[in-house]
Amino acid sequence: MAGSSFGTIFKVTTWGESHGKAVGAVIDGCPAGLPLAEADIQKYLDRRRPGQSKYTTSRQESDAVEILSGVFDGKTTGTPISLTVYNKDQHSKDYSDIASCYRPGHADYTFDAKYGFRDYRGGGRSSGRETIGRVAAGAVAAKILMEFGITLTAYTRSVGPYTVPDSRLDLSAVTENALFMPDNQTAAEATEYLNTLMKEKNSSGGVIECIIKGMPAGIGDTVFEKLDANLSKAVFSIGAVKSFEIGDGFAVSRATGQTNNDSFFTDENGRITKASNHAGGILGGMSDGDPILLRAAVKPTPSIGAAQKTINKDRESIEIGIKGRHDPVIMPRAVVVVETMAALALTDALFLNASARMDTLKKIYGNSVKK
Amino acid sequence: MAGSSFGTIFKVTTWGESHGKAVGAVIDGCPAGLPLAEADIQKYLDRRRPGQSKYTTSRQESDAVEILSGVFDGKTTGTPISLTVYNKDQHSKDYSDIASCYRPGHADYTFDAKYGFRDYRGGGRSSGRETIGRVAAGAVAAKILMEFGITLTAYTRSVGPYTVPDSRLDLSAVTENALFMPDNQTAAEATEYLNTLMKEKNSSGGVIECIIKGMPAGIGDTVFEKLDANLSKAVFSIGAVKSFEIGDGFAVSRATGQTNNDSFFTDENGRITKASNHAGGILGGMSDGDPILLRAAVKPTPSIGAAQKTINKDRESIEIGIKGRHDPVIMPRAVVVVETMAALALTDALFLNASARMDTLKKIYGNSVKK
Amino acid sequence: MAGSSFGTIFKVTTWGESHGKAVGAVIDGCPAGLPLAEADIQKYLDRRRPGQSKYTTSRQESDAVEILSGVFDGKTTGTPISLTVYNKDQHSKDYSDIASCYRPGHADYTFDAKYGFRDYRGGGRSSGRETIGRVAAGAVAAKILMEFGITLTAYTRSVGPYTVPDSRLDLSAVTENALFMPDNQTAAEATEYLNTLMKEKNSSGGVIECIIKGMPAGIGDTVFEKLDANLSKAVFSIGAVKSFEIGDGFAVSRATGQTNNDSFFTDENGRITKASNHAGGILGGMSDGDPILLRAAVKPTPSIGAAQKTINKDRESIEIGIKGRHDPVIMPRAVVVVETMAALALTDALFLNASARMDTLKKIYGNSVKK
Amino acid sequence: MAGSSFGTIFKVTTWGESHGKAVGAVIDGCPAGLPLAEADIQKYLDRRRPGQSKYTTSRQESDAVEILSGVFDGKTTGTPISLTVYNKDQHSKDYSDIASCYRPGHADYTFDAKYGFRDYRGGGRSSGRETIGRVAAGAVAAKILMEFGITLTAYTRSVGPYTVPDSRLDLSAVTENALFMPDNQTAAEATEYLNTLMKEKNSSGGVIECIIKGMPAGIGDTVFEKLDANLSKAVFSIGAVKSFEIGDGFAVSRATGQTNNDSFFTDENGRITKASNHAGGILGGMSDGDPILLRAAVKPTPSIGAAQKTINKDRESIEIGIKGRHDPVIMPRAVVVVETMAALALTDALFLNASARMDTLKKIYGNSVKK
């Protein structure tokens, strides 16, 4: 089955295994005329790069992206953009022990169940390195969105029980701490918590949040292609995500209509907006013009050093402790993945919307016809 | 944009507005040879029918489904199955007041922002009646799954703050109370809560859960078409859903790797299974053979009788109270929608998986070739 | 497998069997704001209706189309348009003899080979009645194209050996003869030829041509989604088509570069055009602004009264002569099918093209963003 | 718009410009367990390589393919297969003259009309080098088909007026002459014809044919996804193709039902076959088990040395003669492109068909369920 493409009009196909020759992505459907250079993409890849703090693996991966097609004279041409990152520093030997065992919390068993065998080196296709293609492609999507005045900001909202409270949320702090939390104090507390877990060869889950500003109203669809449904799929396609929320999320289950409904009003500029934003910027599957707020709960890193029971391929019980360096939390490296996956979903929704109305189409085609 | 289709191989397209002539669905890609009658589908439609209790609207809609194509001699033929339900008892006049105002929590404004105008009668395409097509098609998917031994059971887990605790969860109780809760005691408490809210012209949110048993291991994809990602999109495409979870869901954010990892073991029948199921039956985007557990948080019914501030189409501030009978909770009628949307996602995943391995394909095509 | 949908953005799904309850189509992705009434569609359906001349079957089928959704206050709303035509005058008994035999030139055997059994009544899904859904949906596409100044005209170019020569081709004659030929003289000759064949219980092939004017330059894609490739698929998906050509078609195989290349020049209005149009209005998969000319060769009606050898389902040799009235030529009724299938392909290409350039997208989204 | 992908289940995305860094393809949906090495693919690429005779350009392109992902221990893993061919010997300077002019018969003008500008180097995305990705991916499809006993053989049937007659068609001769014609005598005559044209700085069109053996009956769909419709799109997506035929092709337009219908009979092995094959192996959109015969008319190479009138980007009339070496015929290099594009269409059709029947699906999933 073909499961490595995302999007209908702005379509991304990723490829590559953790310890194969390279990983990459092909973007098909990027409009012509977008200024684009490798540096635009590298900036995003560097945000997911390990080795930036002691909470992320210290391998020195350069992950330098190369644009192989689709860009000419500094601008996209409308043809497919092929992005490749060659794998270096592969240490294949380090992973030989996982060839025959089914690690708890990993895709080893399900991969074998589906395909009969797997490229076990470094987790193969199920490795976090698979996200390089997404981030590279999503960086291009984010650049397109910026041209329309749409911005995305993702950050770590929680590490285990340590959550940044609304009252202290400060987006300017996100780049000031290694956990990408929008509050340095919570980040400091979370850091201590992680230090303790690392000593115990343990790991922690957490929450990533993303806020999107500048999305025009009316983007998305009424039924299956709801904007929130596609954001949900986009974010849930990231390994380790176990919950996705829009706006107030799970809390709506305990709310009442009187508290949860957001009143509309017209602001001083004559624009329609809402007095509150419990809805998270999406109503009936379509953006309402207010900020879109989404949230993903991320499970603890399954690769832990502590001893765990499991089985090998011969179905025999064994005990394993995962060797090597592993991040005690997934969030710091996944923040940019959530942000870029959201960018992919939004870009495709904008492009699909271009043919929603006859009057818009007439603006495009009304005068182009040779009589 | 085309947003009313779901699925790649088992593809469903729904159509129809609340107060148009009819609503329906076309299933394209149903395999030949499935015994199918209208009664198989009607059974599911009746579960979403209003008028069954005082917590659901008392309109007497018969919602009788008609199969117009794709079935011959009691079996599906492999060609598209067209399912139609004619709208009756439309009371168009009752809804005339919503033509010019933007109801809080509804898609009135976003629809206008997207398309410039809308069929406002009864909510038009954004009405709950749109789900008739989904449920009708999902009933066929559920029947296919049953042929492979796969079953789905959805129920209301919470109404506002009233949640069925694990210790009292009893699936046999689901059909014993009007709220479809798997515990009659919690249902009774929730009922009292709803009675109070109804007096206040208010409404409540809640949680729907669905458990899927019998799914073989290895179904789903490693990257964008992860089984959980598609279940998430399927469920998030239902209006009012604001959160989706698999397995432990949001709780994983506070867990550690040692508590969250599920150990594999081989059971007495030689089958691979897990000692716990925090993962909810999906690892790396593929089913692991254990029960799949999913959960959706549903917002309170936005149509409430209490006075609310909003604006009309001319952007003037107004105050409205939604007239007419409205369910104080969405869950009882949405339970079957969650179940059937999950059935659609699972069926498509199974069919996509049919070409995952050369050895499977050789079983199908190995001997069919004319030499 | 799902094979009854056409298009990516303007997506049509057809359903229905010849002698089932009804046939129809769902259009998903029709832009909002197109004036549309049943009469707009009926006009096209009437062109494919039998009983108009002695060369088409004389059954009195009314084939009245009903719009069940997606239109409000006389305009499309952007939601799916469901179109239904109920089957009448079914004469199921007439077709009982084809239940057990494999008619030469028909899909009886291949249908059984694929699905194991078939709805044999009147050819089931492989009947010409399946095209009702296409024509109904294509009528909507043609109406959209007209709003942009794009027109399509299809006609019968040849009946057997009788071909309208270039020198006598007159589009105004198309509606003047029962064969829809753009020359009454050739039509008269062809009519005599068909009279002879009918006496012999035989049938004839022929050629349908379609000319499209007003298509702006630059529509279509460079690689797989070439405009000619999609037109080819659209037309080849009509039963009985065995050859498809663009421009000079097969004749290019005997041409040289010096004769086949079309020189560009700038016309008096400053528009780019070509001195000749061997290319048929498409270069490199994209429209060049000149008329698009396409051509389909149609096989002789396979249902003939003359005796033919074949086998039954038990693989025994039998001899059959197809009873009942059958058209001796397919072209008169297929002309509108070719025209509407081309309309579907062109409309989808136009919509896909809407996001081809950043400058176009900025016109749509540049000022819509709430700051 | 995204136009560089082909296929639904076995999905190929190509990328790359003639004089960019590289060209390539990503195959998503290749089943796991297919033995695959670069040599399997290189063999096909070498068939489209120039420099093999004086009728193909003499540039020494090595076009060495590299598999970057999706293969492990010599077998496909089920994950995307990334195939890359780096561009060498680019001679960018040679093409600088085409930057500002619109060559007759080329996509220069239509590309500018669509995207506003283009990568003009060597034809950019519209160059014949774009087919490298198709051929590389199609080689994998052909290998899959061979595992099921299905073979494809393409060849040059005509060069200008020189056509191999049925009576002398000998497939074993195809590799014996530089034109890949199945008759050395016709090839010799065609060679003389081409020599004359080359002296005149002219070029010739021709016909490519492909015969497919071993396809099981019942593959393809009844309506839009007819096997012939998809083969038509596949072949028409190759630049320079202006006509596509199945079986008797255009000749059916002059045939009668009595001569064109193929009688079914049961052969000595109890298999259903046809006494003749005017249908070319496809009935009602589905394969009938007999050989599939398809044919494409290819236009003369548009790049000719002789002087031609055209315009430049400023719409001024100019006269050009295309410099550099150009093949006087496209067929020899396009034969393998037709063959591999057909392989892609057939493979996808086979995979889509895997879920056509409940009984087939029960063979796959019937016993895999954990009770």
C-alpha cells in the first residue's frame, strides 16, 4: 500500500530509512514563483536536530538538505521539488541487537506482522529520522503560508506533570530553553524531573501545542475534509502522538453549552471575531479567522535503558534494556514536526479552497480566454 | 473542493442537506459477494434516530433507507451501492430565523465566509442529518468487518462530569439506558444532571468511546496512513468532536516509559499479545492484534434555548435563544456515528493492506494466469 | 476496487445498473454560485435519449433527472450535487436469455471473471445506461466552462467508411440529421449504408470528434496529468471506444517534423497563436490557447441479430442472435457522452490549475487575512 | 497542482529537470518481498539510453541508477523506494538560445503560459530525460508482473510510411536493429528513409506497439478505471504521443459487428479464450485473458535543424534552426517508455483488484484474526 504521501494539491511524499543511504521528500504541487533556497529548509531541519542539549541524543548529524529539482534562479518552478538528506554516522552495529527482538512500545512486531520482515537498523522506516522528509517539506509549506501572512508557532506545553500555566505562557521564552517551553521556570522544573528520570533509565511523556495566526475564515470543508480532521490526521501521523485536541479539547466534555459557545462580535475594524475561542479557531470544519490552537499528547520515549520483559522473533520471553543514548523526552525534537505537519495540512486546505466559488474562479479565468 | 468522500479503496461519498429532498451515500469499492439487505443498514440508522428518549429530539423521522444499486440477488455485485433516505417532516418555517444570524458554536458564519451564502434550512449540509450517509455506509463496512471476525462497540463514557469508572464498565448495559452508557448507575446520575441543564436551557458535553476486537496485526501504515491517524481523521470529521485519543490518550503525557511501555508475551495459543494495552492496540501506525480503544470528546450541543449574544449577516449585534427542541447532549445519537466512521477507516485499511506483500499477492494471482 | 469516480477537485461518482431502481451521479467539488436547474441537465440527457430516430432504440425512456442536493435558491452551494434518474420501462424478461451466456463483444465474461457473478439484466453496470450519470454530471461541467467562455461541440465524423471531408464540415448541420454529422450529404450516404446493415442484422463502427474553443493557454500538467492524457482517459472510459486521437492523431506517425511542427505567431490582437494546428491545441500536456481537437473511434454495436458463436457459463459452445431492438451504430447517442466526458476533464484541469502560481494565489488570499 | 504521480496503490512520483542536479522517482506501495537490485532497473534504463546508434543522440550519458531506500537484504521492504540518477555532461551553454524563444512543437510557450517562467535548460521538466524516472519505476513494476507470469514486449511498428506488415512481424528481430523493429527488412528501409531526412535536417513520426501476455481475466474496472482507459492515460502521458489504440484501434470505425465481434470458445485446457482478438484483450474495461495489444502514434521529433518561423518571449517573429544533435525519430528511445508505462498501469490494476471479491479477501483475512 502507498502510505507515504500527504496532501491532495500540495502533495508530499517522504522516503528513507534511519540507516539506509538517505532520507528525503518530494513535494509535488508547489506553486511556481516562491523564492526558495536550501537555507529556508535547513533552518527547520536544524530545529529537529539532536545534540542540542543533554535531553536530545548527542550524535552529530549534520542533516544537510539538498534541493535536487524544482527550483530555478532562486524560485520554485511549479515542478516537483526533490529534497534529499544523506545519512551519515550510521553505527549500524549498535542496532544489531534489535534485529531479533520486539521492543516494547516500538513498531518492530507490527512491522513484521505486516510485511514479514523489516529493515531493523535504527528502527528503519519507523525511526524518528523519517520525520526529516516531513520537516523539510513542511518548511516549504510554512514559507508559502508566511507569504499569505499566516504563521505557526509550536512549543512544549508539558513535560510529564509539569505544565506551563496560561498565566505564565510567554512565546518569546520558547527558544530560551532546551525544552522549547514558553516559560523558563516550568522548563527548569521539568529539567530537574528529567534528570531524575534519566538516572532511573526512564523517560517522560508530554504535550506539544501549536498556535496558528492569520488563517483566513472559511478554509476547510464541511464533511470529511474538515480542517480539524486533517490537522488531526497530520499530527496523529507523527509517531508517539496518542491524543489530539483543538481549542479546549477534552475539556469540552465537561463544559456546558452556555460556557462553551463563543459569541460572535464585530471588532473595531469591522471584522467578525469571537469573544472567546473555546472552539480553537475552527467551526463546522472551517477556519473562523481566529487563532487556531491545537495540542498533541506525546508518549514517553519507548527506548529506555531500564530492564523490560518482551519476546524475540521466535516468540521466546526475553529481558532487554535498550542500549545507546536515547532522549528521555520526544517533545523537544517533535515540536518542529508538529509545526510543519500542521503547515502541510493548512497549505493543502488553502489550495483546495481556491476553486470553492465561481466568483473566485472568474477572477482567475474570466479574462484569460482567447476569443 | 471535493470534501465529501472518505476512503481510498472502500470509498464513501455522502451528499444531502438537512432540509433538501434527501440525504444519502454512494459506496464505491464494496467487494462483490457480501450478503446485504436494507435491514442490515436500517438497524444502524435506527440507532441514530431521534425520538427515542427525552434527551434526543422527538421528531418522528422514519429515515428509511433504500438501496438503489449495487446489490443483486441479495448480494453486493462489486459496483457502486447508492443509498438514499428521503427527508420528511421538514418544518422549513421553524428554521427561517437562522437564515440571517450567525449562531454561536455553529458553522453559519464559516459557511458564509467560504461560499458566500448557504442553505440555512435546518443547518443545511452542516446539520447532524449529514451523518445519515456516513452511518448507512458505515453499516456496510461493519458488516464486512464482521465477516472477518472484527467487531466494534461504541458507547457514551461520560456526560459532563459523570464518567463510567473502569471498575463498573459493563458493555451489556449499553443498550439498557437512553444515554448508551455502559453502566446504569452512572447513566442515572447523568440523567439527573441533564434534567437540571434542560431546565436551564443549557446542554452538556461528553465522551464517546469505541472498542474494536478481532483486528489482525499489521494493518495500517508506517507513515502518513497510520491506522490511528486515519481513525483520528474519521472521528474528527464528525461535527462537535474536539479531542481524539487512542489507548491511554492524553494520560500518556504524564506517564513514564517504564509505566507506559506494554510488554509483549506469547499466550497459551502461541499468539503474540501484550501484558497491558496502554497503546490501545496500535504500534507504529499498525494494529498489534490487541483490542483497539479510541475515545472522542464531544462538545455540548451548541443549540441552546438560553439567550446568547451574537451577530447577524449585517454584522450587527443581536441576542438569540435557539427555539425548537434540541438534544441537551450529542452523544446518544453520535455513538453510532463514531462506531461506523471507525468501521469505514478499518475496512479501507484492510483492503489497502491486501497488496502489502508479494506472498499474499501470489496467493491471489499465482495460478490465475493463462499460459 | 473503487472505479466509479472521475476527477480530483471536480469529482464525479456515478452509480446504477441498467435495470436496477435508478442510475445517477454525485458531483463533489462543484463551486458555489453557479446558477443550476434540472433543465440545464435534462437538455444534455435528452441528447443521449433513444427513440429519436430509427437508428437509435425506440424505447420511450423519459430519463427525467432530479437534483436532490447541493442547489439552493437556484444556485449551487458548494456541497455535493446528487442527481438521480429512476429507471422505467425495464422489460426485465427481455434480457433473461443473456443471464447464462457470454455475448461476443460484451463484458459478460470479464464481469464474471472479476466478480464471480453479475447483474445481467440489460447489461447491468456495463450497459449504455451507465452513461446517464456521466452526461448529467458533465452537463454541469459544461455549464461551468461556458461561464469562462469555453465551448465544446461533438459530432459524428464517420459512419463505417463514410467520413465527412474537411471541405464539407459544417457544424451547423450537426443537429439537422439523426446521425449528428456535420454534413447532411455524408449523413444521407451513411444512412443508406446503415439501412443495408440493419437488414443484414449487422452494425457499424464510426468516429466521433469534439472541438473545444476558448480554453486558455497553460491548462494541464507536464507529466502524468497532461491535459491530453486526461482527455484520453476520459474518452477511453466510454464503452466501445478503441482509439483516441488529439489533433492530427495517428497521421503524425507518417508526418515529418517540417510538416508537423506548428509555427507560433502573434495575431493582430497581440495574442500568441499558431499558423497551423496539427498539435490539436495541446503542447507538452498543456493547452496552447488554440482549439482542442479530439477524436474517438467507436466499435460497431456488439449486440447484433445475426447468428454468432459463443459459449455459456458452463463453457459449452452455443450459437446466439441478440433479440430485441439495438442501435446499428453507437455514435448518435455517444456524441454527447464524448462531449460531457471532455467537459469533466477540462473542468477538473482548470480547477487544479488554480493553485499553479503564487501570484494567482496571492490574488485570492493576499488580502483575506485578519491581522 | 500535483501532476507527477501515477497510480493509486502502486504509486510512482517522478521528479527532476533535464539539466538540474538529478532526476528520479519514488515508488510508494511496492509490496514487500520482491527481490530487487539496481541491475534490474539499469537494464531498462540502458534501453532508453542515447548513443546506441546514429539515430539516437550520441551523448554519453551513463544514467546510473541508485536505490536510496526501500530495499533491505536484496528484497523490497514495503516502504518507499527512492531511485535517483544524477545528471552529468550537462552542456548548459548549448541550450542558452532556447531561453528566450518558443520552439515549434515544444512546451516552451505553454510552460510560460502556465507558470510565468521556466527552467529552459535542455527543455527542463518537459525534456525526454523526465522519462528516466518513469522507466526506473516501471522496471520494478515489470519485475512484479513477471513474478505473476505477465510479460510486456514493446517495439517500433512504423517509421514514417514504413510499417512492419503482420506477415513479417517477428519479435525476435526487435533487438537486432537499432530501430527496435520486429523485422530487419522494414528496419533497413526505414533506415534509408531516416538517412534522407537527416540530410534535410528533418525528422519522422512513427508507431510503437506493445503486446502483453499472461494477464489474468477480470482485471480493470467497468466504468472510469477501465483497464484500457488507464493504459491510454499512461501512454498518452508520454510526450509526443498523439494517438492511442487498443486491439484493432481506429480500424473498428470501418468494421461491422459481424467482423469485429470476437467469438468465445473453450480451449483444450478448459480455458475460455476468443477465436479472434479484435478487442485487443480488453472487454468492458476488464482484461479477458487474451493478449493485450496497444499502439501509440508518435509525432516527429520537433527539434529539427531546418529553419522554422516562430516567436520569442517578446512576441516578435524570429526564425530558428535547432542546433545540436537530435534524434530524427523518437521511437527507439520511447519503446521502453511505452512498455514501462503500461507495466505501471497493469500493476496498479492488479493491486486494486485484490479487494474486488469477498472470497478473495477471506482467503487473506479469514484466519488471521486473534479470537
